[in-house]
Amino acid sequence: MTDQALPKTERAVSKSAPGRIRAGWTNYMFVLPGGLFVISFLIFPILYNIWISFQDVTLMNLKGGHRFVGWDNYTKVFADPLFMDSVRHSLFFTAGSLVFQFGLGFALALFFHRRFPGRDLMRSLILLGWMMPIVITGTLFKWILSGDSGVFNHLLIMLGLIDKPVFWLTDQGTALTAATIANIWIGIPFNMLILLAGLQALPDQLYEAAKIDGAGRFRQFMQITVPLMRPTIFIVLMLVLIYTFKVFDLIFVMTGGGR
């Protein structure tokens, strides 16, 4: 049957099929550069690291001559007591930073979402802490928490809370907590910025309707703000989790790696 014998709608569908195929290939061509980038710099390194973890690799045989050792590398790591201590410290550092960064950042986002004189200036000043290099921030906290001449110890002695200086960064019982506090201070502005952007995108009509219905501020927060902010909250928590779990420079500057 020729195209002229087909109904008008069927001829249109048959003629548009090649166009749809070309459009599909065009879409794949647009995605191709990004896909190649992900495969080259994300998927391949992960698979290569998994493969090399089962090999006996040293600096001497890095270019070749790898020997398959199976699960020996994993057995040695999990049998090392230092590994479990590192895991516990990492979980404490990450969980403490995540809870307080998000909680204080959300509170500041709600505060700066209101209109009052000097709001923009105060918000900019808070962001300065996040914009400073980690090395500078770590050095500042190292001076503040110094055992012999630190400002924090001087303040506690003036208030009568302690009798003698506490070496916050050299004592094993307080070093991790001190580093966690410094990391919380760094991450609060980032949480506040992202959450504030999410709050500003919420429609005001919902809050006006809730006020007409007699809903208070707490009920508006729990039934309007939190449900609508869930995508933003999820993104913030994921980013903070990833960034915090990779922190090395701050701890090294403040404690020297435990030296």
C-alpha cells in the first residue's frame, strides 16, 4: 500500500517516524559528552580502585607486576585496631557536624527569612566564615583553643568555670570535640545559604491561607514549611555528609594529625 492510499493521519505518523528517530539520536548526542565524562572520571576510577584493592600494589610495582591476593588487604585493614578507632572518630565527627550545622543553619535561615533592618549586612558577615580558606580557619581556632594563651581558656577562667588552662587540641579526650566545633562553625553559613534559598522559593499564598484558617507559626512550620522544604533539606544533608566525611585539612592544621 502506497502513502497516497493511507489515511491522512497515518501518512503523517509514517512521515514523522524518521524525524522522531533523528530527534532521539540528537538527544543522545547532547548527553554523550556528559556520559563520557562520568564514565572516564567517576565510574572507571571506582571500578579500577575496586580491582586494585584485590592486588598487592606497592610503589615498586605500581606500573606493572601486580599480584592477586584476594581478600588479604581487607583482612589486614579490618584486623587493625586503628581502623576501628578511625571509623568511630569519623562517625562522631560527621554526625556531630551534620546535626549542629543543619540545625543552626536552618534556624538562621528562618531568622534571615524575616525582613528587618540590617538583614543583608548580617547575612553577608556570616558568609565570611564560610568563604575563608580552611587553613586560615583552622589556624584561628588553633590560637583560640590554645592551652597556654588561648582566648577560650582565658574566658573560662574569668567566668570561674575552670581553675587551670585546658589543652583542648592535645588532649585525646577533647581534641576531636574541638575539631568538630570548628567544622560546625565553618559549615553553618553554607547550610543557611542553601536553606534560605529554599525558603524564599516557597509561595506566600499558602501561609496567608493558613493564617486565615487560624494556623499558628508552629503549625505553619510543621505542615507547610517542612513538607515543601524536603527536597532542599535532602540535598543539604547529602552535601554536608559528603563534604564532612572528606575533611582532612582542618583536622591536620588544628591537631597536626594527633602529633
